[in-house]
Amino acid sequence: MFFASDNAGPVPQQVLNQMVSANSGYLPSYGADPQMEQVTRLVREKFKAPDAAVYLVGTGTAANALALSTLSRPWETVFCSPVSHIHEDECNAPEFYLGGGKLTLVGDSDKITPEALFKSIEGEENRGVHGPQRGPVSITQITEKGHSYSVEEVQAISKVAKTYGLALHMDGARFTNAIVARNASPAEMTWCAGVDALSFGGTKNGLMGVEGVIFFDPKHAWEFELRRKRGAHLFSKHRYLSAQMLAYLTDDLWLDLARRANGNFARLKAGLETIPDVQLRGNPDGNMTFFDMPRALHKRAEAAGAVYYWDDVEGPMDQMIMGRLVCDWSITHDMIDQFIACLQSD
């Protein structure tokens, strides 16, 4: 019963097969491999963006930091949620790659609202040379609290950003889970809604270790290439990144994996909603939720072999304690049912 993270799951056989296929003979390095040509073609087709610039890196932190540094200048600030990954979980990598740029936190939730964004933008670039200048807006899809933005919500945020001439970046670590949950096309959720750059997640949705960076305006291409190389994130044996992403996009494996993960989560959520002592936080619609339940139930689940994140500290057994549950594509229905049965038993 493993619900700790979708980073920890196995890799689909199709991806391993494609990597084995790539592991033959000699191919050009640094992204000039033929697999990368296919990846670029498939991304452009699936996003209906024939001019998009497509790149691969090894980690989500690299994707976010390099994309934002390409969209921003050192004296600018990036507008983001206070619980965004770029703020809480990347060890100041965005600021480092921005060359001294900063982050401005918008609102007090995981989802940025147009009203809060307007207020934050208005609060900057009003001190002349002494203060940070306005820079790009970054939103997370799916958010760190398990909620997704609708297409209309992305459009509304983009409208505010574009009013000030600011670019919109989407941290799409769980992008595929979001478009499946929202029944939206890749194009509708990105450039059609005003997104300028997407960190296109792969690792959390089954890949071994590769993330995409997509610029819908190719004017950013050369600068990103320079920043990727200068930042030590250009792989020499790039074909092994390309092979993973090629398998991911072939026959819509990426969508299939997200549907499985979301389906597993829907089953888990339905089971949790039958337990009176379990309280879900918000209305999660992807593959992850935060929830509260008594310490006694957490202890029982842990003793039964369930693995997930919660604050295991001493205290009253009836005290409500927050936990996090994440489903990936590989979790079985038996695991889910066993977990729910454990919480339901007296």
C-alpha cells in the first residue's frame, strides 16, 4: 500500500523497451539524436503548435528554473503561489538561475486568483530603480495541494499577466493528470489559454527521469539552449532522455498512465468519503489529496503496511492529523481496497 509519491513508482515496460532500443550503436550527442526529432514532431502535433521549441532536461527543478530564467531578467520578480514548488521545494534554484531575481508570493492559497495576481503585480515596479521589476507569472498544474486549474481559470490569469506584458509559465509536473481530469486538450490548457512556456512533466507520470520544456514562441529557443548548456543540464548521451519521452508520447502512453493514476485516485477518494473520521481538504481532482484523520487511524494504517506522508508525532490518539496520499499509474485496486478496509475496521 504505497501512497507516498508518484515519484517512487516503477517505469512502464514500453519506456524500458524504448531505452533498450536506443542502446544500440552510435548516435549523435547533445540532443541531435533521431529520437529527439521524433519527440519534437510528436509534441508539436499533440499540442497543435507547429513552431514550438521543445527541449528535454533531467529534472523538474531544472525545467522550471531554466524556463523561468529564459523568460525573466535578473532585476525582475516571478509571481507565484506561496506553496508553489519553485518557492518551497527547489532550494532557491529559480533565484539562482535567474541570476539574482526574486519570487513574489501571490495570495495565500495553492491556486492563484486573477484578483490576487492583480494586487501583487500592482504592488511591484513602483519604486523606480530601487525595487524589483515585474516579471513572469508561474502557476502549477496540478497544484501542490492536489487541485487543478480549469482552462477558464488559466485564461483569466493570463489575461491579467498580459495586461502588464508579462509571460505566463506553467509548472506542469502533473500536467497530464490535469488535462485528463479537466477533459481538456494540451493546446486548450496551454498556448490557447495564454501559456508561454510549459514545464512538461514526465517523471511523476511514470518516466525514469526526464522533463520537457516547451516554448510556444520559438524566439526563446536559442537563449534556452545557451542557458541549458551553461547550467550543466545538456546531456551528452541525450538519446536516453529522448527515448523515454518518445515512448511516453507514442500511442498516447502519457494519457493512459495519467488516466490510470487518476482512476486509482478516484477509487481511493470514493473509499475515503465513506469513512466519517476522514476529512478531505478541498476537492482534489487529479491523483493527490491532503486529508485529516485521527492519529489512531494513521497509526493503524501504518501498522498495516500503508506508506504515505503524515506528521507522526506524539499526542492524543483522537487528534486530527494531516496526511497526503498520492496515486500513480501502477497502484492496484487491491492496494486501495486494502487501505480503505484497514481504516474502516474497528
